[in-house]
Amino acid sequence: MLMISIPVTTASRSYEVLIGSGLLERAGEHLGKLLENRRAFVVTVAPVRRRWAKVLLRSLSTAGIATDLLEMPNGERAKRLSTLEKLADKLVKQGADRGITLIALGGGVVGDVTGFLASIYMRGVDVIQIPTTVLAQVDAAIGGKTGVNLVSGKNLLGTFHQPRAVLIDPAVLDTLPSREYRAGLYESLKCGILGDAGLFRLFEDRHREILDRDPVVIEKVIADSVRLKASIVSSDEREGGLRQVLNFGHTIGHALEAETKYTQLLHGEAVAWGMIAATHIALSLGKLDSVTAGRITNSVIGFGKLPRMKFQTASIVKRLRSDKKTRQGKVHFIIPREIGKVEITSDVPEAIISAAMDEIRQLARN
Ligand SMILES: NC(=O)c1ccc[n+]([C@@H]2O[C@H](COP(=O)([O-])OP(=O)(O)OC[C@H]3O[C@@H](n4cnc5c(N)ncnc54)[C@H](O)[C@@H]3O)[C@@H](O)[C@H]2O)c1
Ligand SMILES: [Zn+2]
């Protein structure tokens, strides 16, 4: 089996991201050498357990790794401290000591919860990430950020805890609902726009195959996205500066998610709108030519209709001012300068932000 291996090198730990179709069946072979006391706990959710847990458990058992399965409730609402506490209690009851390894098998929610738990259980145990959504494969599983939500806001509690390894099997995406699949792809498209012109062209040229989940093309899309994120994380583990560019589309994306109360848009869809808005801002500032702006907007829209949403421009602007990424009262935007190159700017007049919001409202109507 052909496998791609991408290194992540951070001050706290270096590890490999392995990518290959069918990798789940061979997880045991790869993890055997990494697991300290050959005792693992797989954390997952029902939709993923039903389809994929058996394959993973069989492979781990063949490799002589004693494994238990821990199930947590599905969905963003389970990304709470109370879920961590329940999982931790189950671990203690099952005799988990500090030599165990946690394996996150699922989307970004499972990855964030499991990573967080691993960082604090008995003051820290190892974690392996096995992401099963596009979003988790190209983004959440890489880079060591963990977290849970509070009633007062998303991801407000968390740690940095780099995994021992990340195993990506694109074949598991076959069972992903198509809306989730597409939403994750916007994060990958984001990688192309902000730092990899070749990846962006892949989205333009192989658009149909990507939507049809062509295994060869999709593996390349994932690998290129991972490569980009891995290189950024490797030079800026804790979001000093460089890592901020990964937030392209997220300033307005987050505001839209919050404004629509997290009920109308999936995260990736909100980022899609955010990327279009940031592109419009760049154009208005005279920092992007109109042909490139058109290419970016078309590539986002080309993935099909985005869900409708209702928002007030004024309340978005107000939200932006109180965003956690605001520094010294100024909103930071990541804007495209050309395909594969972005810039961080904090000098965007409110009128330009409002015009960008009006633009996406218009597009959302069509
Ligand atoms: N740590 C980070 O750096 C980082 C980065 C980006 C996002 N995130 C977090 O990731 C979370 C979103 O992740 P997500 O979009 O993967 O959501 P998710 O984990 O809720 O998964 C989406 C849905 O898909 C289902 N699912 C997962 N894999 C499947 C499969 N192979 N087949 C069928 N169904 C499957 C899940 O059960 C769930 O219903 C958010 O909480 C976000 O904050 C974290
Ligand atoms: Zn995102």
C-alpha cells in the first residue's frame, strides 16, 4: 500500500501524519511501536463506531494491543467539560494508568475532547488522532490544539497537546453525509488560497472528481492540505503570528456562526462565506485584482449552494469588535493578495466590512 508520511516538528514533540487509503485496517502495525504499555482506549461516537470501530479494533488486537472502546455522545453539544469528566471516570474504573494511550476515532469533536482529556488525565497521557471527517483530517487533528466549549463561548477551555501520531484513512470519508463532506472541503480550499496555488488549481481543475469523492484526487487534496498545516504548525506551534493565517475566512465566519446561533451553518460553510467576504474586503482595499477575486469567489461558490442565513450587518460588525482575535480594539482580517498568498491587516474601515457583508447577503439570496 502506498502511503504518504508528513512530519510535524514542534518544540514539544515531533510526529508523523500518515495518509493512505485502507490505513485503518493497518493501524495496529503502525501504532504497535508507539504504544508504551500496549494498552489503548478508543474514544468515539455512535455513527463512527457503527461503521468503523470494528476495523480499527481488529487491527489493534492483531498487533497485540489491548483495547477498550469508550463512547461519548455525538455532536458539538457533547464538547463540554462534563463529557471529559465522564470519560475520565470510565477510564479510572477500567484501570487506566498513566501508561495508556487514548485514540480519538471521529470528527473534530471527538479529537478535541480526546486530546483535551489526554492532556490532563493523570497529568497527561499519549493520544493518537484518527480523524474521520474531512474537517478533522485536514485541520482539527493536526497541530495539537484541544478544547471544549463553555456556555459563554466556543473553545474557551483547552490545552496544547500534540499527538504521538495522526493516521488518516481517506476511505472512511465514504460514509460521511455529503453536507459534512463539502463543509470540510472549504477548509482545504482555504489552505490552497492562503498558501498553496497548486492545491487551489486542483480545486479548479478537478472540481467534479473532488465532489464525487474520487479516491485518488481526494487523497491528494488531503495530503496537500495537511502538508500546508503541518509546515505552519511546525514553525509556529502556539499561534504567535504565522499560524494566524490559518484563520483566513474565520473572522467573519465565526461572527456568522454566532449570529445565526450555530444552527444554520456548519463551521466550514461559515468559513466559506467568510472567505468570500475577506476576498471582497481585499478587493475594496485595492489589495487584490478583480480577476483573482473572481477566481476565489467562484471556487467557493462552485461547490454548490451554501445554506441561506439571516443576519444584520450591524450586529456582525459589533460582534467582530468583541471577537477574541481582536487586539487593541482592532479587528484583524486575513486577506488574499494573490492565489497562495495572504496578509494580515487591521486597518479595514467599517464601511468596507459592511459592503462585504451586503455582498454575501446578496449572494446568499441567489
Ligand atoms: N483542534 C483544532 O485545531 C480544530 C480545528 C478546527 C476545528 N476544530 C473543532 O472541530 C469540531 C468540528 O469537527 P467536525 O466538523 O469533524 O464535526 P463532528 O466531529 O461533530 O463530526 C460531524 C458529524 O459527522 C459524523 N461522522 C464523523 N465521521 C464520520 C464518518 N466517517 N462517517 C459518518 N459519519 C461521521 C459525526 O458523528 C458527526 O455527526 C468543532 O468543535 C471545532 O471547534 C478543532
Ligand atoms: Zn475552521
